[in-house]
Amino acid sequence: MPRRDDPKSKRTGKSGDDFQKIFGIGPMRAQRLWDAGILTYDDLGRRTPAEIAAALADVAGISPDLIASQDWTGKARELAGPPPETSVPRQHYAAFHIEFLLESDNRVRRTKVHHHETDARDAWPGWDEERLLSFLRERIPLPAEAPPADTPGLEPAHLPTSDKPPASVRSSTASQPSPPAPEHIPSLSLSIEELTPIRDGQRSYIWHADEPTAVRLTMRLGSTGMPTHDTLDFSATVAARRFGGHDRLPLGATHGAIRVSNPLSVEVAGPVLPTGLYRIVVTVDIYPVGHSSEERPLHSQGASGDLIQVAADASQESASAVA
């Protein structure tokens, strides 16, 4: 016979994971979350505090600040466990948005371009074909090289039928060794596993107005090809984007080396932020080992992380904790 205080005995609508394992969620709030279609820890972990507060709009005492201070989404992600291993898709779209401001005679007065995956943007006066192509090339992985003619399994129909070498290739003599083939550039994938504010090594989402910030970034680099080197260089730039807006305040940058398939955690110390609610964002660039400052990245990616609330004074933090 179930206990009288067992929430499972009182459910009348939908039911899902046991949200009462998360501090701040009782039987009524859990049932309201289920009724709103938030059934699993993964569902809850994917919602923002504002989205969760909207689903609980008729529950007294609920606000985005309270949900952020009690870290409902972070605890839900911990209870959900690591995501299942998924195979890297063989195909994907690179989405760009390009705009041209035209004169009455259709001359290009201004060009604007936006890469949706990394949120990278650029604009310049007039038409500049080389600059546009450069922007696209920096964000589209290079295609894999064609296999050499002696690769096993290559059909004879794919081999050139002429005995003469192509005009752009000089034939080599027996006394001159062939130049080394260029290194293969694999198709890279970057997973941002953690982007969260920390205090003394632990997650902390509420900060005082006079307190410098600190952020921990954990990422994992994968490859769909066979890289020549299993270590690459990276550069990461971290910023705080005001919640509900587009203003970005720089927090810091870091760079170093990252091994393919191995997770890497780094910490970035940031300045004092004005009071308000922010979303932490990062842009990561991957380069060959020992790259020059002018060299283009092999892979660029932007990502959003956890929220950070900067309170005017300590009383706001304690009030949120009590609520």
C-alpha cells in the first residue's frame, strides 16, 4: 500500500522522471512540469530558467532567478547522465545568410554575411569577391583528397585513359624523387561538454557585484578521418551575453593544445560584471600544431553555456536561496 505522502499515489495526469530529487521541486511542481510536457531529466535540462518559469506560471513563488539559483537544469543534466554515443553524420549543411545593399542600377553598395553555426558575421562596402570567398572557405571544411591511383579497390574506369600526364603536373624522372603528398586534413567535430561559472572549482551561478568571474570550459575534439597528428592547437574566447539581449561582455581567452578524442578542461578568469543575468558563450578555433598568427583555423565553432546571475549585494543571494 503506497504511503500517503508518496507523490506517485496522487498523480492524475502525465508522469515522468522523479523531479523531486532536485532541490526546490516538490510534488506539486513536479506534476505541473509533467503536465507541461516536461517529462524527463533530459527535457528539464534542455529548458532555460525562463522557459521553466513560463511552464509553472500559475505556481506561486516561481521565477527564472529562483530556478537559476537552485540550478534545476544543471541538476537535471547530472541525473540524466551522459548523452549516448552517436555516430558522426557523413553529411551536414553549412548555413550562411548573405545580403547585398543595391543601388538603383543594381551596383552593390554594401555586403553582409552571417554564418549561423558559429554566429560569425562580417560586412564591408561594395562587392569584394575574394573577401566573400575567404569568409566561406574559413567555415567550410576542406574536401577529402582523391585517393591515389594505386588504392586497392579503385575501379579501372576511374583511371585516366591518356598516357600523357596532365598539363598542370610535371612528370618526374627516375633520378628525381616525387615530392611528398600533402598531409590529409580530417573533418573535425567539436563537442562543448561544459561551459559554466565556477567558484573555488565548484559550479556557482550567483556572484556579487564586486566579484571577478571565473568560467570552466570542457570540450572534446573528434575526427571523422585519420589525422596526421593526434594533437592540435586551440584558441577559445569566452564572453557573457546579457540574458534576453545581444550585448556581449568579454570574460577572457585561452589557448593551448588538445588531443583528439580526449576531453580537455580549462579555466578562464574574467572581470567583474555589472548586475544582471547573463548567458556564457564561447567561440573555439582549432589550428594545426605550431600554427602562425596569420593561419586560418581548421575548424571554428560557437556555443552557449550556463547562466550566471550577478546580484547587487549578498542579501539577494540569500533571499533567492530561501525562496
